[in-house]
Amino acid sequence: MDIFCGGGSAEQGRTAYLISEGTHSILLDFGVQRVFAGTYAGRYPQMELEMLSRVEGVVLSHAHEDHSAALPLLVKQGLKVPVYCHRLTAALTPMYCASWRGAVENANFCPPYSKEDVNSLFFSPQEFGKVFTIGSFDVEMGPSGHMPGSAWILVTGKSHKLLYTGDICRENRLLIPPQLPADISAIIINSAYGAQSMRQAKQEEELLLALEHCMRNGGAALLPVPRIGRGQEMVSCLLQISLSGVPVYIDKGLTDALKYYQDYHEGLSAEGKSFLQGLDMSKFNILPAGFEPAKISKPAIIVMPDAMLSAGPSEKWFRLLAEDERNSIILTGSQAAGTIGARLLSGERIFLPENSGEPFIIGASVKKITWKAHPDWEDLQYLLAPFAGRTEVILGHCNVENSGKLAAELKKIGISSRIMPTGSTIHLPG
């Protein structure tokens, strides 16, 4: 069995692994790296058309764009291969691909593919725990705890079993933690946080303190979140804490997306089921699509997509709130290069509107408080312990520097690991 990395091991984004055995090949994910630079928008998997033309099927771990949004490029090249995934991933992926296409177009770049390419994706929904066959490979998926429909993927060939975790999380507020298969030859594991310890309870406590501080100052706190995943978890958190009458404004798209959790009975935790059964949104002010931000009374909490402040409602709210020093902008996830979120974290404080208007100075405080969506150091020790000394461990979804630090820490506890440079191949003999 050969594993070719088209992206996503020594970096975050554009995840794509080509698994080959003889004349048979399958693709695990095919995503984009969300980068907006001076001359281009997005980085895509590095795979030659000749390699892709041999692919008999794509197995997709989940719908987020860093794993899915390059799929329409296959259609554009005339490669109409089936995409195997959970039914919710099949429902959500076209939306994420269309969203990425729109983001590129809105940034005044040529879209990477057409709307027809997105609409022509062919999905083959699969159930968790049921084995299906693609060429010479038997494939099985199970819930990974990252978002509705997200999956780990077990690929069984003639001589080897490869486990690809996709994005996994053991501390999701609403979803069950992943239970990984044990008898495997190699594992590609999500290691986005490197060797950092990041307990979710501590992160939630830090977020609550930041909100309370902003409210005491009479300000408004903007929480930019992904449209599906972290946004719904944050809604469940805000429902449980005491806000002393502080109004909370939430984009209707975030509350509408709760339907994907309600349709994910096989992946909900006990807490998730309880949250959905007792759901009462009367505590919040739900803002409809297209709502134009206006001056609001303060203090207030505003929860809006997009998580990187570079599209959607959160960008408009950012412009409204950015200059007032009483306000806070709290970023809860990774920020891709070139996005407003990344620019804020780099210390940039003078902004020039892209279309028109005068430059403005950021007076609001900017904080980064990660809402956990991936495994931290404690999780990785737990997940990798069964494989120590007998399994090829490949670190994925983590930059080179953090991967190196993580590999050094894993070695101290008897676990050898490595990253795959983009364009490299690992051969599993036998």
C-alpha cells in the first residue's frame, strides 16, 4: 500500500491523500487551504491529472472546505468519480464548495470552478459501521466528534489497514467522542494543536471571563464562528451561562443549522440530545439573513459567521464595532493568512476598506481564545497509546514547526511519528 500526500500533513488545509495498491487508487479528502495573497486565492492539492485519473472513488471525512472544497476541480477535469461519505456530509459539502467559490469571487479573483461543477458532484452516502468496497479496498467509517457527519475512515487493502482520522475531537459539547479501530498498520492522525494542552472546560472559562470583562466595560463582544460546528456548540454554552440580562444576537443561519444536529441521532452525545430536546431560543435575538447591522444598545454579545471575519455577517459587524475601545473581538479558531482575523492577530490596527471609504483604526480589544475542535496533547497520548511501537504514525493537519515539537514529545513516551511533505510517498511493505 502506498500513501501519497497531496497536502495537509505538514500544514493546515488542502488535505488530500491518495491511497494506492497495484492498479487501484482512492482519494481521502480533497480540500483547499484558505489563503488570500496578493496574486492568488487558495492553495489546492498538488496532484497530477495522471494520478487523479486512476482514482476510483473519493472518501470524504467531512464537509469543511479544507477537506472538501477542491472536489469540484475533479469534475472540471472531467473526472466524475463518486464521493463516499456520511449522508449529512453529502448534504453539506455542496454548500461549502459554493461558499468557497463565492469567497474567491468576492475577493476579485477568478473562481476556481463553476456552479455547474459544484452541482455535478456525485455522492454515495454510507452508514457508519457498514463496510463498502471501492476497487480492491474495503472501507469503513465511524463518527469522529468534529461536526455532524464527520468521520474517521478505515481503509483495508490486501496487506495493510490504514486509519485516517480526519478531524477528530474528544471534547465536543454535543457529539460523542470517537472510538478508533485498534488493529491497524498505519494511522494519519489530526494533530492541529501540536503538543499544546487545551482542555475545553478551561477554554470555556476563559471565554466567559472575557465576555464578562467586556460587559462590565459596557461594550459589545463579537464572536465570529463557523456556520456549522463551533457555532452551535457556542450557542449551547451561552444558553447555560448567566448573562444578567445582556442581549445576545445570533445569526439565523447558525440556529437554522441546528437541524443537522437533530438529524444526527447516531452521533449525538447525551448532553447533545438533552440540549436539543430542551431547546429554548427565546433567550436570544435571532437576526434573519440579510440583516444589516445597526447601532445596538450595549453591553451585548454578537455571534456571527464567518469565523475568519472575511465574509458574511461577521465582516459587517466587525466594521461596525471595530473602532470602539469598549468592544471586544474574540477569535475562537485558526485564522488563514490574508483574512481579517489573521491580520488582527498579527497586530494590524489600521484598516482600509477594500471597496471604498476612509481608513479606520481598530480600538476594540482583540483576543484569541480557541474553542476546541481537534485533539490536544492529552487526547493524542490517549488516542495513540494503543499503537505505540507497532503502527506507522503520520501527523496531519499541523504546521511543520508544531509537528516537529509534537514528534519530539511523542518520542519521549515511546511513540515514533513523522510528517509527510507535500508530494511525498510512504510505502507500507508487504
